[in-house]
Amino acid sequence: MVKTMIVITDLVHQYNTPQGEIPALQGVSLKIEQGDFVAIIGHNGSGKSTLAKHLNALLLPHAGQVLINGLDTSDKDKLWQIRQQVGMVFQNPDNQLIATTVEEDVAFGPENLGIEPAKIRVRVDEALSSVGMKEYYRRAPHLLSGGQKQRVAIAGIVAMRPQILVLDEPTAMLDPIGRREVMDTVLRLNREEGLTVVHITHFMEEAVYAKRVIVMETGRIVLDGPPREVFSQVHALQRLSLDVPAMTELADELSKDGLNVSAGVLTVEEMVTALCP
Amino acid sequence: MSIKLTGVSYIYQPKTPYEYQALKNIDLEIGEGDFIGLIGHTGSGKSTLIQHFNGLLKPTAGEVAVDGLNIAAKDVKLKTIRQKVGMVFQYPEHQLFEETVSADIAFGPKNMGVPEGEITAKVKKAMQMVNLDYKKYKDLSPFGLSGGEKRRAAIAGVLAMEPKYLILDEPTAGLDPRGREEILAQVEKLHKQGITVVLVTHSMDDVARLVNRLVVINHGEIVYNDAPRQVFSQDQSLQQIGLDIPTVAQLMLRLKEKGWPVRTDLLTIQEAKEEILKVVRGVGHA
């Protein structure tokens, strides 16, 4: 039986600003199962990042409940257990690397967990291999490319052996090659190591690879389903002024003109198959 | 009038063990009214190249002339060059520093020695150009604005100097789709108003849509300098240097491989749709 890793019930969160209270999450309910790969998309201010910060108790619910692997984030005694299970990667790679060599940086997490040195060595080597950065272990992090830095940041989390990896726009500051490197790494960790992944992004071409896509708007979940289902709602997405993958939009246009192309087409290859059966 | 580079090479840290040649013998002319897309992956020499446009870097060999003025000549004031060539760097909002939006935008013209009485008019005009309402925003702190608004305020700071040429280094990086759309629409409008624009970007779909000429740089050399349609219709060579082509261009190339009699120099969804319908309905086969 598949284990449910994350259970969110009627989650409410608001920010207090000089302009008054701003509601960031207005009753979000969500279940995420072990091994799932969930992409969350939506505009700035839609509540994506606020939601992500609830997953490892960086923020606590103002109403409602967040359970991580059965642990309530509002329970202060469970804080470290929760943080150990949920690793987070943020947008700017330069803000997350702290040590002078790659291996020290990756060792920082497990050291903090009080793991014995011999075991740390094993974990660091495994974590660096899993993100394809093993040969860089002696390098200085600040001399790496953006994509490499983000992979080291991910390795630092993998070394803590979490169950859930939460990525908040990890590719926003990277070039196309860096973006691909990070996406390939995250997909592999999900497929091969069974990590549960929550991936927040503005790039629809990344969301296409998720098993499930959640669209947020003004603090609520407005669409939720497999990418094929969510992206086929071209008009709903355009109303939210979100991008639709180019091939999905073309499929929609072609079917308007009577061509028999399924609305679930996401990639160039799928479009080629649809047109040349 | 133009920005003209002739035989430009640039070497970082020459005559040291770290010597690195970032630009190799570049010939490039950016004419008045051009809208140029500059693409190339990280480390290709893009940023080094644009820093030559306003004299932030001076060529190790060759010559850069802005409206006929050689940027390395002793009698040419860099102030004059920098007034003509406005440069918006990556994440320009990191350079906002004043207490109010209007003070921040006024900083450039003040520094250029514009008389006090004329500054407000320039600030107003610049804010209008980026669609920030003067009354609403002038007294706000730039730090309280949204990501897209901050970036527009930072761009207004450059526009207030009334440059003839505007160089934008990845102006949409890190913005959400709505913010990206806003900035690109502004840039397009600025170009229509007569400003010459150079847009450095990673987004092939954006350049395909907007620019009239595409300059592709790789290992410090210009490998393409042509209309986007021409550049993107040659799939393999771009992919060999690690660059994508727009999704629509990819599709047309794949269909052609499958034996469809389609054009490969198409860029928009609308164009692709018409071409596909033409083939499916058998028009053009006769």
C-alpha cells in the first residue's frame, strides 16, 4: 500500500504587513503520496512558496493542519524530526552554499545530525554520486556553474536522507543547460531513490515531467491532476495568464479547425506521433 | 549612426597564468532602429561583448565606435557614450537604493548633470515609458514593489537618461509568466518608439517572436548574425553548441524529417497551424 507522506487540511496562512493582513493561503487541502512528483505552478503571490514553507515547518498554520509522515508541524517537539524528513532547495544557489569545498558543504547537514564521521564519508560520496557531482568533491562551490551549485545544494539535502524534497523555483536563475541538469537530477532521485518531490516552478516545460500538476491562484488550488489533464485546459490556464506548453496550444488550435489531435499533447514528439500515426 | 565593432578581441588577465580570451575578432554593427537578440550559453562571451557597447570594457584589439566615436580615444568622454548606450544588467532591481521610486529614477540624470528643473520631466517620462503611474508610485519605497514593478522601476532609471541604444541583459530572468510578459511588452513598445534594443536572453521563444536580427555567439565568436527565421531553420548546428530552438521550429523540422512537405522557417503557433492544415488538406500538393 502506498503511504501518504503529506496531508494538508484546510490550511490558512496570512502575512501581516503595514498595509494590513494579506491572506496567502485560504483553505488549502492536499494529500501527497510517497514517491509522487508534484509540480506546483501559479503566479508570484499565488501562495506557492508559502505552501512550500509549511512543509517543513518554516511557517506554521494559522488555521488547519499539516501532517508530514504523520507528524503535526504545529507540534514543537517534532520539529527536528520533520526537518530531517523534508529537505528544501531554494531559488538562489549562492545563498545556500556555505563551506569552502563541495564535500564539506554536503557534509554539513549530516554533521549537524550528529552522525559519526565514517558514516558521513559514505553519505557524502553517495549523495554527490546521486547528483552527478562526485568528481567535483574538492572544488570550491563558488567556482561552479549555477546548475552545478544547485546540484551540490541538492546533494547536501540528499545526504540527510530525507523522505521529501521540496524545491522552490530551483531553476529560476539558471541558464537552459543548468535547468536541464537540475531537472534530470531531480527526476532521477524521484525515479531511482523513490524520493517524494514537490517542485515549484514557472517553467511549464518542467511541470510537464511531473506525475501531478497543481495550479494555485490567490491562495487556493484551482486545478489538480496529471499534466496531460491540467494542460489540456488551455483556456482555464490562459484566463489565469499562465503559459500553456506550445504543443498543447497548437493541438488546441488544430482541433478547433477540425483536425483530430488529442488535447493532451504536451511535447514535440507527441505532436509528431499524433500527426504521423 | 550605429554601434560598430571592428575586429574586437578581449583577453581577461593578459600575460598571467589565468589569461583567457573571451572575444575573438568580432565584427558587428548595431544600426539605429535595430531590435537584436543576442544568444549564447553561459561563458560564451555575451556579457563581455555587451560591456564593450558602452565602454565598460575596452577591446584588447580592434575598435568599438558609438555613433562614430571611438570609445578608446582619449578625447572621447565615456559619459557621452554611456548617455547614448543605456545598460540594464541582470537583476537590475538589486541596484535600487533610494528611498522613493522617483528619487531612484532621478539618480542617473542628476549624475549626468541635467539641470534640476528638467529632472522631474525626465523621471515622469521614463516612468510613463515603463507603465508606472507617476502619481501612484513616485513616493513609494522601491523595496515595497512587486518583482515585476521593481524591475520596471530599475529600467526607468536607465531610460531617464534618454539613451538611444538600450542593452538589456536577461530582463525577464526570475520573473513569473505575467512579469515576463509585462517586461517584454514594454521592451517591444520602447523599440516601436524608436529606441534601438539589444536583448540578451536564454528564451528562444521570446527572441523568435520579437527581434529582427539574431546574433548567436559561441566560444567568443559570432556564429550567426541573421533573421531569426534563417537561424532557427538550421536545427543541428544550434543544438551542437548547446542552444535550443523554439518549440515550433523543432516541430517543423521533425515533420520534415518524417517526409512532410513543410517549411521549417516558421516560428509562431499560428504559422505552424496554417502550414499543418495546408498539408493535411492537401493544398500545395498539386
